[in-house]
Amino acid sequence: MANVLIPLIIILAIVALVQITRVSELLGELKKIDVNNVTEEDNNTQGFLFVVIGGAFLIFVVWQMLEWNHLLLPPASSMHGEQIDALMQFTMGLILVAFFLLTPILFYFAYKYRGRKDNRAYYYPHNNKLELIWTVVPTIILTGVIIYGLKTWDSVMNVDTSDAHEIEVYSKQFQWLAREAGEDKVLGASNFKLIDATNNLGVDMEDPNSLDDKVVREVHLVVDKPVLLKFRSQDVIHSAFLPHFRVQMNCVPGLSTQFAFTPTQTTKEMKIQEGEDFDYVLLCNKICGAAHYNMQMKFVVETQEEYDAWIASQKTLDEKLLTQK
């Protein structure tokens, strides 16, 4: 019902405003007054309002930054995330400097150069020096930002994965699953043609490397140890998003994508900082269908001893196959 009432109220409000404007015009015609005529008093009022509203807007922005700062993500919990945070802070700093310099000037000029009978616009068609300054200076600054961003991207994406613990993360509407290698440290082969009711990941069970693999519904990572996540998708494009690790990578049907990183804070440490309700969570950052909101999977960062105990408690695919038989 609300979905119908809200658009109806908006339409009625627009109609009411149109009618009020029309009534004002008719009254002006009866009184022989041009309601569209802008007087010097109107210009003074509008110029003054620009200054007042502009000042209030700037105060609101500062208040917003101070009051809502706690809603931002905490510092990154991964090694590469520190580089991404530094790039973000640098870029946002440039934006804020430009904003707080130029916005007051914009509102002040709206007041200073408001329409007045004794004030004529100065015809100033061209200035090579000014055009050179406002073209070259932004170009140099933006080029520096782009180079900084490309270097950060290269550092984040081209990391050494030779010692990384490999985990396959599998997406489908509307669920995440993960597969860990067994004692052989090698993930078995897989093929989408093998997917059925009992083999959600299409794992090739005739591959000897597959037998000791473990399919899990939550991922455990060892703190300060590199991990390589390999992403696959069964149906549509999903986007694997781990905000606290500053990790995001699309999961594309028919392709295998990957992202490597090193977690730096355990879940227990984050609970102390952020509260007992905190958990690292894998989300889908693509609107992939009606139950998109269900796509969440818990990540746990822990010590090597805790990880060893957890992984030992998980059944291998071979054990699960025997149980089903």
C-alpha cells in the first residue's frame, strides 16, 4: 500500500505547486503586476540567502564528518589494505581541500555579484595565463593521483603467491561455498558439467587430488599468513566483497578470478576493538537476484594452532561420499 501512496502523494504535491504558481500569475494579471519581474530587492534577498544557506551547508558538512565518522570502516585488517587506505585518504584529502576552498568562494560570489542596477558585468573574453593555470595545474595534480593509484593497484594485484594458502570460493544464487585442499595441498579438478544435487561444486571425484579436499560453509584463515582466494560462479556475475580486508573481485561464470592478501588481525582482536558482535563476512557486491541479501559467508582469522584444530575437524569429500553411500 505504501508503494502506491508515496508516488501518489508526490504527484499531488507537484500538481498543488503548479496550481499555486498559476494562481499567483492570475492574481498578478488582475493587479496588473508582472510576477516574473525580478527587482533589486529580490536580488538582495537571494544573495543574502546564498550566503546564509552556503554557510549552513558547510557547517552541516563538518558536523556530518565528525558525527558520522564512527560509521566508516575501521583500519584495514590486511597488509595491502593499508596501501588502499593511504590512497583513499590522500584522494579524499585533495577533494576536501578543494571543496572547502572553492565552495565558500562560490556562495560569496553569488552574493557579491548579485543583480544590481548600478552594477554592470565586465566583458573579459580571454586570458591566456589564467587558462594555462587552470588547465596545467589540475592536469599535474590528477596525473600524480593516477600514477599513485596505478602503483598501488600494481602492488596490490601482482603479489607473490608461491607460499599462499589456496582456497576456492564458489558463488551461486544465493549462497557461498568454499573448498580447501587436503593433506596433499592440491585442489582437485572441477568441471561445471559435473554439478548435481550431491556435487554442488562440480568436483571431479576421479581426480586423486580431489578425495582429500574439504568443502566448508565458512572460511578460516591464519593471521599473518598469505592466502590466495580463487573465485568461481555457477550462474551469474557475483562480486566477492570482504570490506575489512579491502578485497573485492568479480566471480564470472566460466572464468576463474583470484585475489591474494595477508590478514593482520584475528577475529578475537577485532571483537575487542569493534564489539562482541563483530565478524568478518564475505558479501556479494552485485545485485544478483531476489535473494541477493542472503549471500553472506563468515570468515574467521585465527592462530595457526586454532586453524589446524578446525581444519582437522572438517570431513574430506571422500569421507562425505562414504557417508552418503
